[in-house]
Amino acid sequence: MNDRDDLLAIIRRFQNSQTEHHFVPGVTEIQSSGACLDDEDRAAVVEAALDMRIAAGILAHRFENEFARKIGLRKARLTNSGSSANLLAVTALTAPELDDARLCPGDEVITAAAGFPTTVNPILQNGLKPVFVDIDSSTYNTTPEAVEAAIGPRTRAVVLAHTLGNPFPVAEISALCAEHGMFLIEDNCDAVGSTYRSRVTGTFGDLATVSFYPAHHLTTGEGGCVLTNDLTTARVVKSLRDWGRDCWCEPGESNRCGKRFNQQLGGLPYGYDHKYIYSHIGYNLKATDIQAALGLSQLARLDDFCARRRHNWRRLREGLDGIDHLRLPEPTPESDPSWFGFALTVLPDAPFGRIDIVNFLEGRKIATRGLFAGNLLRHPAYTNIECRISGSLAVSDYVADNTFWVGVYPGITDEMTDYMVASVREYVSGYRRSQVRFVAPAPEDRR
């Protein structure tokens, strides 16, 4: 072996030599999410570092190709985060290349009030007007009926996330968008590997976005991705991600178009270097080859990760079946979710509140999370935004007050899952009646 092979062998042994921590109930923290990394991941990162692949290059391009192929779409654009992916996806729909179909300031975009902020923020950042709809109390996703009722004269797009990995009724909503001439962006950050009617989520819309943050189905550390079947849109996303430049050469390439010094664009002189011509007001939202190297290693285990998430969710669901005072989650009909988390909602008749059971579980080292932002419109940042609310947001308000979730990520063992089940059951059956119940204030009327 050469020095490189010797070093990588040492790196793999280093990973394997780390002390294994056995689960101790009530002492070992059960995280809500986390990356599952092994010796091959460590070796992949070190090998990329040995080659000093500190910017986007051939590994990033290879990851894009392999991930697009895995999802079943033509193009993937690797980014530095899932939030950046959402920004690029929405911004791409405002590009002049889309002609009369492009989104313009003031156009409306339907989205869910209950979710993660960066699903909604790009709508506002592009001068568009969000139209907020409510969600279903069992699946935590909106419905085709709610989306249809929200369509107005200026509604031009729908941007929705598959909440906690559970697909929204994406075939029906995609059909609605086609009927009304609207774009659909699938925020697939929590749902890689999920299917709806046996078709992978992320393949129904005009664009899809993914996050590779350590909490998600596979990780590049920080990272994300935009995917599409449309070559024009893919090129716009690439330009927006890469400073807004018009050139489409890959790193290290020159004159791929054959016109580097013999064309005229905008008000520039003929022959101006195409590498420095800008056709969009863009960003630098690229990821690095070191991140891509980790992503390629992780991608080989994606199917196993998804299977383990499904297993952990089912074990929780079966273990808690029939429990009093808590609503258990339900998969969307005709779906097979690759779950991100397991949601629990305290019912109105419960003699305890969400904060009570959450404090109990946290005290037992079982990490909990709220359903992301709950109702976004109740947060300070969104108090005075220009928006429209379609119908009631009663369920979004209720989950903001009463819903939390626990983890199902692949690092959770059966022993941990069984401890979570036992802890929830113990609390519900033997809670202390002397505890002060948290009562959330009634939300104020909004708009």
C-alpha cells in the first residue's frame, strides 16, 4: 500500500476504536435527530481533504448526478443548505427565462401556516405574497380542498413541505396546480425516500428542495439541493447559486459554449469574457467537494437509513396505540413515509398540558421538539408581513400549543424506542395531579 492507503486505513481504525456508549435509561440522551456516521464517511472526508478539495468541483458534480439519479430527476444543484435551496427554487420562478409565466412582485403563493420558516421566507424575500392555509390534525399537512379554496386571481404558485416526512396529497395538489396554471415547489427536506401512490416525493412538482443538515435523511454537514426535470429552470438555479453568472462551465472548464470571447450580451462590448457576464442577480450558495464526499458516502446507505426510520416510527406507533389523552400521527392515505419524526398532540380532554409531558420526557433525557414554528403568524418576525389567510388557522394554532415530536432517526435503537414508549405511558397513566397545567393564551384575531 502507498502512504495514502495507509493513512486511510488508520482513519478507519480510529473510527472503529472509539468507545461504544451503551444506552443507560434516563442517563443517555435520546436525541430527536442526528447524523449517523461511520468509518467510510470519515475516510471519505479525509480523502477529499488530502486532495485539498476545498471548493465545489468534481465531487460536487458527481454527487449532483448520483443524487438526481437516485431521486429520479434530470438535474440536481448542490447548495450550502436546504434553506438556500428553497431561496433558489422560489427565486428561479421569477427569472425572465420563464417569460410570461414568471412570478412577479405581488403574485400570491399558497403555503402552510404550520411549518419551518425557510419554506415561507423566500416568498417574502422575492416580494411575493404568501397565502396561508391550515393543516389536517392527523397528518399535519394541508389538504387539496384547503389549497383549492385559497386560490385567488393572483395566485401563481404553491410551496409546501412534506411535514415530518409524511407526504401531503401531492398528486392531487399537483393536478390543481396544472389546472390553474400554477407552479408547485415541493419542500422535500424532511421526506427523502417517502412515496405517494408509489412515486417518490420530490418528483411531482416543478422543483423540489432537500436539506443535508445532520438532522436529515443523509448529511453533508451543512448542505442542500434543488432538483428539477426542467433544463431551463436547472440552468437558472445554477446561475443564481453561482453569483448570477451567465457562464455554465464547470469548475476547471473554459469555453464550453465555444463563445467565451466572441459574443455580445447586454451593454457589454463584443468579446467580453463570458466567465464574467452576469444574467441574474445571484448569490454564492455553493457547497464544497469535502461536503460532497461525505454526501456520496452517505448516499450509499440512504435506503438503510430510510428503512430504519420507518422501523422506529412503526415501533413507536404500535407501542403507543390506544393511549389516552394523546393523538397519534397517521400517514397520509396512499403514502409510505420515510419519517423525520413522531408527532404527539395533547388532546383537549387531557388533564395535563404539552409543557407538562415535555418537561417529564426531557427530564428523562428524551429530547423533544415542537412542530417547527407552529403557526408562523404568531412569531414576532411575521407580525406585520403582507399576506392573506384563507379560512381558519385553528389547527395550526392548536398544534402550536399542544403538539411535540420525538425522534425516529437511525441512531435510535429498539431499546431507546421502548424506553420512550414506557416513559410516555408512565406519564399519561400516573401523572401528578398537583402539577400546574400550562394554558396557552388565546391567539389574537389576525387580519
